Amino acid sequence: FYFPGGYTWILFLGMAGSHVYIYAFDHIRVLRSIPSCTFASYDIEWWAQALMGPIIGVMASCLVFKSNCEPGCHCVRGMPLILLCSSAWVAHVILHIVVLKLVVPRFGTPPPEEDPAQHETFETLNSRMPCSWFSANPVHCLRSKYFYKNSPPCFYYIRGREYLMKANRSIGQFFEAKKTDKKA
């Protein structure tokens, strides 16, 4: 981005097309394969947003570099230009983190004082909730049935078909529907 060649538009159109494809593929994949999502905390989201700071800081640095010696803008050369670009990057990263730490939390709900699920194990959770990484993963379920020949195998989770699932503690499948759970 600092020294673009003659293929800048082709590069941007290729990246835009790739992003549209990835977005559409993920959207279709999520709608068809993932029945629901449970987010235990927003730590991963916070760190993903924090790691965007240095990346977007490069764009701020490029903006300072590209606006150099343009009409109505600054005009510096050599080491001062490098320091100016680096300062733009550092300033953006600091501003980004400060906004994440101080501004964003004001718009959300405060975290609970004590984690309500701190003593919960996978076994107790999975005995209540049929969907887990194992039962929502079709490759794992096929491997359980045909490669490992587990009896009963890990059943692929389909919403509304929970009554077909059988518990098998040896493979970590703890959910088994009661007779009253079957819907007509």
C-alpha cells in the first residue's frame, strides 16, 4: 500500500470478491450446520478487536505517507517521514486500545461478580444440552460409527431429533433423551 504497482484495482477487486465469497460461504455454512451459538465470555471478541488495532494502524500510517506533499498537506522527506508514519501507527494503536478499554464497556452490561457456571463440568452440561462440539461435528460422528465402531456411536445433532441420541460415556456423549422428550 505504500508503493502500489499498476495492479492496485485488480488487487482490491480480487480481495473484495474473496471476502464476498468467504462471507457467503460462512453464512450458508452457519445457517445449515450450526444450530445455535453459546458465547461463554467476550474475551475472544475483545482480543480480536484489540488485534485489529495494529492492522488498522498500518492504514493510518499509509494515509500519512500517501498524503505527503499533496496540495494542502505536510511535505517532509527522509527520516522525519518515517517517524511521522510510525507516530501515526502508534497513535492509532493507543487510541484503539483506549476506546476498547474505556468507551466500549459503557455500552454493554457489566459482567457478573461470580461466574454462574464455574463448577459446571462437560458431563453435567452435556447431560442437559444435546449439542456439543462432538455431536455437531459430522466428521466426528462418522468416525465414531465407521472407524472406531463405537456402540452406540456419537449421533449427529439435529434440532428436533434429540430423542434419537443415546449416551455413551466412553466417548464423551452424555446426553440421552427421556421418553417424554420425543415430540409428535
